[in-house]
Amino acid sequence: MHGLRKIYSGMTAPLSHHVTELLRAWSQGDRTALDELLPLVYRELHQQAERLMRAQTPGHTLQVTGLVHEAYLRLVGQEGLPWQNRAHFFGVAGKAMRSILVDHARSRAAVKRGRGVRQLTLGAAREAARAEPAVDVLALDEALSRLAELDPGQSRLVELRYFAGLSIEEAAEVLGISPATVKRQWRLARAWLKTELSAE
């Protein structure tokens, strides 16, 4: 995998377009496109996982590389999904990482009977673990599920921003809404989650 990072570092601006082309070819059944795709997305997947793992409490048994590999295996299982673009891919990757972290936390909680559940923060997607109090990943997942019942769009936005690490513009592209609407919905979703998590 170290070699893949070197390959990626040499890529230039047209990378995003090339990734989109490969994703579309893969969704149409071209398995060679998947082989070519991995070196192009590995670095960002690793950064995505690293950001999420930084927000965990020390001593977490799941490592960054392990999270990347588990997420990638789940993504490979999405063969035939009509990929839209690079942002869509990383959005699905974020969903996979959320699921993996939640599964891991549930497993740990079952062993420890609720003691030492791993922590996440609700900070802005690119500023994880900086300014806001930590909440456990299971509480966050449950709150997001409740939010999805009230407003599926806001729940999806939190997933894209926090777990996938997408920018406002990228999230807007995936959701098909304007950046201004994303900013407004992001503020509302975060405020709602803070209230829910504080109540818990």
C-alpha cells in the first residue's frame, strides 16, 4: 500500500475527472477499472480514516489502515452501484466507515458492558476533535438515526460532512442542492444533534 501513496502523490488536477470515469466504468461491470481506481483513491481514504480515528479515545483497537481496508472491502461489494462522481464515492466510503466504527463500538460495549465506549466529536468535518465535547459513537449513530426519521436530508448531510469529510461544495453536489442550503442545513443539523446528545 505504501507504493500506492507514491502513485497518488504524482497525480494532478484531472484526477477527479479520471476517478469519475473509472467509477462509471466499474458500475458498468469493468473489473479492470476497479484495479486502476484503488491507487487513485487510497490516499484520500486513508486521510478520511485518519481524521475519524484521531477523534477516538487513545488505545482504540481499530487502526487507521484496518479501517481503510474494511471500508474498501465494503465498497468493492457495491459493484453495480450507479456511481455519480468522486464525491459520491467518498460519501459512500464515509457511510461504510460510520458502519464499521459503530459495529466496532457495539462489540466493545458488549464486552465491557458499556464501559470505555469509543469517543467521537461533533466538530466541523475538517476540524474533528478540536473544539467540541466528545460523544460516544453509539450515541451519535442513534441520534443520526432519529434525525433521519425527522429529516433524512440533514442526517445524510451530517454523514457526508463528518464521516466522509466532504466540503460544503462537495456535499451540495452529492445531495443536488445549493452550497447555501447545505450551510443552513448543516447548522441546523449540528444544533439538533448537540441538543439530543446533551440530553443523553
